[in-house]
Amino acid sequence: MILVDELRAYPHTRLPFKHWSHMVSDESFEELHAFAERLGIPRHRFQGDHYDLPAFVRAQAVELGAVEVTVRELTVRMAGPRGDRVRARRQRRSAPHAS
């Protein structure tokens, strides 16, 4: 499933867009790349585990079926090493402590 988080302001960027969100897959990078291609996003825009989306592209992604989630949910569900680290950290926190 393709996920997008909420738009956030990045006022100090030199890019023409100051509000961005992130797009990830909770299944695979192959799924993510295929969806990005449908949006017309070139592969060189891949950020290692996500794509950055300005507001108008985020809206297109949602129209094509991307699911809107919080940043927290996005990082917990995302495919790849960062998602693996977040899930492992959450599991360690929720594990019962030895007495």
C-alpha cells in the first residue's frame, strides 16, 4: 500500500515549493517506484526510502489511491531499513522489563 503523510512546511528550502509530504510503500520499493512512475516522478527523486511530494503531487497520489497517514504511522509502516529500525525500537520499548 502507498502511504503519504501530512504536508509540512520547509521554509528554508531553496526550492519553489515550501510545503512537502513523504510518500512510501508498506510493501516494497518496487511498488513505490511503480506508483511514483504513474505520478510522473523520475527515479532520481527517490530519497533512499521515500519520495518527497509537493502539495499538488500529494493530491494526485491520494486521487490514485495513496492512503493518508500521520508521520508516526508512516515511519512505523514504511518498507526498508528505516521502517525496520522504527518497528524494532517500538518492540523493544513495549517488551516487558526483566526483574
